[in-house]
Amino acid sequence: MTARTADASRLVVAILLVALAMPILAQDREPSSSQPGESHTSTQSAPTPASAQSPPVATPELPPTTDPREIVRRSVEIDHRTLEMARNYTCQNRQVINHLDKHGEVKNTEIKTFDVNFYFGEEYSRLIAEDDKPLSEKEQKKEDEKLEKFLNKYRNESPDDREKRLAKEKKEREEGRAFLHDVVNAYDFRLLPDERVDGVDTYVIEATPKPDFKPTQPHADMLKKMKGRMWIEKKNYNWVKVEAQATDTISFGFFLFRIHPNSRFVLEKTLVNNEVWLLKRLDIDGGARIALLKNENVHQEDVLSNFKKFVTSVRVLPDVKEVTEPQPK
């Protein structure tokens, strides 16, 4: 999604997700083991139903608890240990954006499908269909050129530039994890009756902002203007579902961007290959104003599917675009 945040609908996604769902997004994953000049391709690996066993992550034995804040804290720690596994997967993202008028009626609809992959350890979303139809030859060529430009940026990266990029990414991950501690501290949590979600037993926790919360990280003050619920797997504390709502206007960049009150999102994950929970659906109902000039109301749904796990590598060699080297699965 990072390549498609230019318009207001993308802005809604970016800001709202930062608030309560940072552990679920690919941007906060650990860097892959790819070396300079190396990327990955993949083969299909069908999702395992969520009702299957939880992923075999080494989870320390923890005493039972009914303390909702402790449950949320444990869920954050568990997510940190599954980030590397999550990065081993690519997917397709079908995105439907309904642009709404002031009465909430649909003005027009965009449907785009992206192939989400990793090259040189960086996530890249490649457009592969519009309105559920394959791209024209002209559009395909344009996407090929965009990808080639992206690849050239990293093919020609000097060791010094790569070191700086990785250091920056490391700092961003550390800041993201610190932000999560603010998430844990920003809310009063209330344990609601348990629910089953897609066959999984979950804790249901309501999060209400603390009026006296003191943020420690940039932008964490937005948490005081968000409320929501979390469905957390009871066995291993994985996040299964999140619902959130903006309770007040959220501003960024000296009011360059504003998210309107009552903007909502629903985020769902699924257990894939009996080993890792991955984002499967994102539903946005929200409004934003850009540069205090243009208001935009949207309903956006992203559905992620066709998860694939890396089983081959692609090494970029001088004067050769790609060389595929099959490896044992």
C-alpha cells in the first residue's frame, strides 16, 4: 500500500492504520535475509483455514490472565516474534474504492488489483488489473517501466547507501515498536465476553482513550482521538481483528492533512500455512481534507489473497535482468 497513498483515500488508510494497527502491516516487518542485488519470487501456498492450529511460534509459557491490558501487551510481544515469518509471504491485493458525495452516495468506483512482492528487501505493489480486467499492452508496458525504475534504484545502490537505508529502516522499526508501547499505555482496556472469529476463540477488548495519556512518540497524540476494539486469539495472543473509529479531527503537518471524526476501519487477519497470521481484509469508511482545500469521503475495501511463500531466489547479475535459481521448498 505504500506506493498508493497520494490521494485522500490512501491518506485515510495510512493515518488510521498507524494509530491502532501498526503490528499488522508489512512496513513494520524485519528486513529479509536478501543480500545486495538479490530479490525473491514465489510459488503459491494456499491459506490454511483460521480454525487450524495456531502458528508454531516459540511462545513462552505464560500464566493465565483476565487482565485486558496484559493481554494486549502480550499480543504486541507475540507480534514482534512473527514479523520475520510474515515477510516470507507475498500476495495479491484487490482494492475497491467508492468515492462518495456529501450525501454518502457513490459518485464513482475504482477497482485495482496489485501483486505485492519484495525486491532487495523492499515491498513493491505492482498494478496487474483494473476493473477486474487485465491491463492493456500500453498499461502493462508502463507498469514494467515503473518496476524497472524501482529495481535500478537498488541494483545501483552503493554499499554505503545500502548501509544508510538499512540503518534508517532499523530506526523506523524501533520507533514503531516504541509507538506500540504508547498504544498499550494510551487506553483503558475493558474485557468483553469472548467471541469466536472464523472458528478461533478470541478475547474481545474495548479500548477507550485515557484523557491524561502523555505520548512519548511522534504522532502518538492521535491515540487520544481514536477508540476501538480488538479480537485477540486466546491461545497465542495473535491479533485476529481490529475495529477503530476517530472520535475527533486528527491533523498532520500543520493542518496539511485532516482526518474527519467518525472515520472508521475494520482490519482482519487470517492464519496462513498454519504458521503465521497475515492481513486478509481492510475496510475503510472515512473522510479527509488535503491542504485545507479538498474534502474526500471514501469507502475502501482491500482484500488480500493468493498468499505465496518464497521458494526461489532471483539474483540480479551484470548485464542480466533476472536469473531464477530454484531452491528446495
